[in-house]
Amino acid sequence: PYKHAPYYRTKLVFKNLTYRLDILYGLFLICGALNVPTMLYLVLADRRYITWAIIHGVFYGSGLLSAGIVNYVVLRTRPDLQTTWRVLVFYPLFTTWITLARMFALFGSLLYYLPFQAPFGSCWQSDVAEVVEA
């Protein structure tokens, strides 16, 4: 917001709160992705399909709320940056998928790349050796 615009401080506080809510949504997704094994156990062993649906409905609803606030409130004066409603509908699914992919990539890195690949022959190892020798 411009410093001389009416309600400058209100707009600044609102945009700050929106940014923080979006960050909390990202943390919410990460916690949800880390609970995938527990959720799979609950669903398969105890047949709690309603619990699974409620939890994923809350994830999806929070993603819709987050994307809607950013698109229709924060970007209301910038129609060139706003997206269509189809993007908003698929955004929570996309962010959930990306969070799951990041979780599996982290586990793959910890279990395979770091112990077996990184110490032997990776490009950063040769760079470190050149710096030490110089």
C-alpha cells in the first residue's frame, strides 16, 4: 500500500496477517503430510473412513480459504495477477501433492543420497577438495 493512501495502516496490517496465515497454511500441510502413515493406519486398521474424509476436508477448505483471501482480497486492485476460480479449486490439491513429494524427497535424501552418494564423487566434494588444496 502507498504511504499516503487512506487506511494505510489497516491495509498494511491486513496484508501482514494474510501473509502469516498463508505461512501457517504451509505448516498445516507439512504436519498433515507427516501424519500420512498414522492416517493410513487409522483408515485401514480401524476403518475410520469418516475421520479421513473430515481431516482432508479441513485441509482442502483451509487451502480454498487461503487462496481465496489472497486472490479476491489482497489482489483485488491487481486483476492482472488474479487467477480464475479453476486455479483456486485445484490449488489446495496441488499444494498437498507438492508437500507429499517434498516429504518423500526428504526421506529419499536421508536414506539414500546422503549416506551413499554424497560422500563419494558428488560435485560439491570435488569443489571442497580444490579449496582445501589451494
